[in-house]
Amino acid sequence: MDLDTAAWLASTHGRAALATATTHDDRAHDRAAAGDATAIDPLRAATALRKADPSLDPTQAAAVLTQVRLRRRARPRLGDIVEHLLLTEDGAEQATRTEVAKLRARRFVESGATRVADLGCGLGLDSIAFAQAGLSVSAVERDHVTAALARANADALGLSHLLDVTTGDVVADLELLNATLARTDAAFVDPARRDPKARTDGRSVRMTDPRSWSPPWSWVEELAIKVPQLAAKVAPGVPHELTPPAGCATWSSVDGTLVEAEIGWAAMNPGHIRRRAVVIRGTDTHIVESAHDLVDEVAPPTASVGSWLLEPDDAIIRSGLVGDLVASVAGWLLDARVAYVSTDVEPQTPLAAIFRVREALPFTIRALRDTLVADGIGHVVVKKRAISADPDNVRKELALKPSRTSAVVILTRIGDDPWAFVCDPS
Ligand SMILES: C[S@@+](CC[C@H](N)C(=O)[O-])C[C@H]1O[C@@H](n2cnc3c(N)ncnc32)[C@H](O)[C@@H]1O
């Protein structure tokens, strides 16, 4: 997309065309859901749009239809807010989920921040959450089109009085950085972790090395000297050692998927928390926190499997808070190095997937098959941890005869030995 198209999309005419195209698209999807296999047809959508608004030129019509497609794709991640947003493919992929951004904004408010610099704001999902939390936001984005769309997004949500977007490079332009920091008392950085030039399957490739992020991690660490009240979004796989002294690392999951981690420096951490897991399920949010470092964690007890097996949420595992989960369900680990928790008391926790154990056996395909056949099980979901078995291959090798009874098979290692647990689906 070029700047002219971005500006046109944000105009009254562009927004009206987008509303028309959205209505057509919703109807087409309704017809598709009712069984009409031809309902979703890009050519028909383009023709319908040009018929509804003959003043549209082909570039405008294509831009509108792209927005409709991007919004539909982004809605499961970003929610209803997409109806107000103008998107790019990369921007939507990197955008923070709405619930996660809201909780981050709350942490900024709780740290006493009032004016936040969002350095590399993308389409503005974090900036929007900051502004919606009542913070005033000075956002900077180096990509001209993305910055224009972030501005349009703030405008569409009625937040322009709180959210100002400047186009510029916060690394290369020291004057711009200093001017932005002079207007603010806290900062947030969400470094771009995708390489826009390298693509697979049409999507930009993730960069795992923090030195390749933009801005790079070393720049973010230096920024903390200038702005003590600083937090940065990072890849969920970051090591705990990245957490600065007296800072806090937060891992967030949404409906069972680990979506991000955030590093907060000491001034962002009034509660003196070192590790936090935020587990969002539907409309509920569960937060587990520890004031201790992972290395100071007391190892949970281990024992053989009981009546229930729990697979902790990834935010709990990454934050090293499995011990808290173990304690909360009066449980234990099967193996000190593997995050499977067991208990004999029926667990009530949103922090793990819960399975009732039917059978426990040393794992071989043959022994597992015999057990499943004896129990009349014809369909299995195979889960695994700390074992090299491939779930798809295991399912194929089991070659079960279909039946209406299904089970979850959990494969893991206890000590050096492979084990299989046949469980009722949760
Ligand atoms: C991960 S995205 C931000 C997403 C945003 N937090 C959201 O939720 O919508 C990172 C953005 O930083 C921008 N960026 C990267 N390096 C920058 C720099 N040196 N100066 C300004 N912006 C930069 C990229 O263009 C990209 O849009």
C-alpha cells in the first residue's frame, strides 16, 4: 500500500466503501456457511463493490477488499476493535492482542506513568490500549504507511486527543527520540521481530536473535538508562536472564496459546514481582506471580501418577511457576524436569488442561495398543512432552479400529523411561 491509498482509506469515502464491502463480505460468508460453495469469490466481491460505488478506481477497490480480508483474518486475535482499524498484513501479524495490551496498559498506570512513549508503534494496538487507559501517548513509527494507518486508527477510535503518532526512526534520529522522551515519563518498545524482506508462505520470517530485532535489544537496554520506567514486549521464548535487576518478566497466554512475554524494568515493578504468568481464557484473566527468581524456586515434590494429570498452560511453564500450580492442586510432578502435574484430588484450576487418568503403562506401541483395544478406544489425541515420539506417527502406528470411544494419550519420560497415560478427554 502507498501513502495515497492509506490516506484515501482513512477518508470518509474510503471508510464508506469499506463499510459497503464489509456488508457484502458478511453476506457472502453467511451464504457460504449455509452451504453455497460459490459465495466467497474475490471477483464477484470486486464487481459488487464497483457496482455499489462506480466512482472507485481499481486500486481503491483492491485496497478496500484487502482491508476486508485482513480484518476478517485479524478478528479472532484482535476482536471487535478490528471494525475500526486499517491494517497491513505485517502490522496485523505483529499487533498485540487487545486483552494483553489492556493488561499492559494497566501495569503502566499502576507504575504511576501518565505519559508513555510507544517507540515503534506499528498499527498502534498498544498505543490504543494506553490511550484507552487514560494515558497520553507519544507514538513513533518509522514506516510511513504504518504510521499513517496508526494515526487513522487512533482517529477512528476517538483517541487522537490522547494519542499522537510521529513518523520517524527512533534509533537513527536521536533528536526525535530525545524530543519524544522529553514529553513522556515512561516508554514502551515492541521491537519488530520479523524480517519484512524474507518471506515463507507469503508471511515475513521471525527473527529469534534479539540482536536482529528492530530496535535491537542492546538499544532497548541502553534506553532503560534514560527511561527507568520502561517495558518491552519480547518473544515468549526469552531466557529469564534477560530480566533486569529488580525488574519483572510477564508471560501471557490467550486461550491456551502463549502469545508474548514482556520485560519490565525496576521502575515498572512497584510490587517487586520477578515473574508473572497471565492466563487469559475467554473473558477471564488469571494472574500468578512470584517475588523470587527462578533459580531460587523450591523444587516441587515428585511421585508416580495419581488419579489426575495436568498439562500446565505454557505461560505457567515459561514463567517457571509450575510449583505454584502444583501447590494449588495439592499435587506433585511425575518427573522433576518435566511439566506434568498429578494429583488425587479432582483439580479445579484454569491454569492447566486437566485429564482423568484411566491407565498408566511403560510405553511401547504394542502395550499401548493392547490397552486401548481392551478399553474399546477407537480414537486418540496424542500429547507428549520430553519424549521424541511423533504424535502423528504414534496414532498411525496404533492403527486403531474406529469406535465411538476416544481418549487422550499422554506420552512422557519419567527418569529415563518412556511412559504412556491413557486419559479421559478433559
Ligand atoms: C512489533 S511492531 C509493533 C506492534 C505494536 N505494538 C502493536 O501492537 O500494534 C514493531 C514496529 O516497530 C517499527 N520499528 C522498527 N524499528 C523502528 C525504529 N528504529 N524506529 C521506529 N519504528 C521502528 C516497525 O516498523 C514496526 O511497525
